[in-house]
Amino acid sequence: LGVLRVAAAGDIEDQVAAQLTISGVDPATASQDQIDAALNSVLTAAIEAQLGGAAPTASPADLAAAVGALLANNPNLSTASVAALTSAAASANPSAAAAVAGAAVAARPDDAVQITRAAVAAAPENTADIAGSASKELAEQIAAAYGVALADVSVQRFSDGEFQVSIDETVR
């Protein structure tokens, strides 16, 4: 794969079809789970080629840089492929999920919602939902949908209308 320059989504589809064939699965009759596994394999290989090593042992900064470079080199990737790339990177190294999502959102801001969903789904244990008092009910619904808990937050209100928000747990 080298630096992996994917000119169109078709290139990824061809690589996924080849991965399925290598695995003994007919691409025309593959289940969605088989296609997803092959796509994850193709994207993980691309990330590791960009890194020059294994994604699980890469630092969050290096993994985020690799994802950013892949997105910069492949501007025609579909939103679904960008989300899958984010998911593959976050699954390979869950401690890097936030850095990977940040790099992906910086490269593809229009895909921020799908990227965030992919990162949270891949590494829910490394996700914290933070809400202020005005949006607590909505935040609880969002957190429940993702299967994560709201972070402990306290809000101190002052007589002049100002307020101070404190996150009462470690967040990186």
C-alpha cells in the first residue's frame, strides 16, 4: 500500500473485494459483517503502512497524524469510509480515539458527526459526555444512545450572572 493514495471509493471497494476473496468469501454474497471486517482490515493496513509499524503500539499523536495524512492524501473518500477509517484506528488503539477523532474532524469537518460516532462506538470506555445545566436532559439522551455515562460536572453560579464550570473527573 505504501503511502496509500486512494483516488476513489472504487479503489477501496477493490481492496475489500480482494480481501474477501483471499479469505475465501465471494464478494457478491458476503454478509455485511464480512464486508465490515474486510474493510477494517484494509484500512488498518493503510494506517500501519502510513505509520511504518503497528497501530496498537503507536502513540496517540502518531496515530492521529497517520489518519490525518491518509485523509489529506485521499480527499475523495466517502463519509462512510472516513468513519470506517476512524473506527479502525480507534479500535486498533482505543487510548488514541480522541486524538484520532480530532485529526479526522480537522481534516474533514463536514463529517464531524459520523467521525465522532465512529470513535465513540470503537472506544466507548475512552469517551466522556460533558453537559452543562441547560442541556443536561439532551446530553443524558445522547449518552444513553452511545452507551456511555455523563461526566461529573458542577456549575457554580455567581450573583453577577457569571458562572464557573468544573469537570469533576480526569478528562484528557
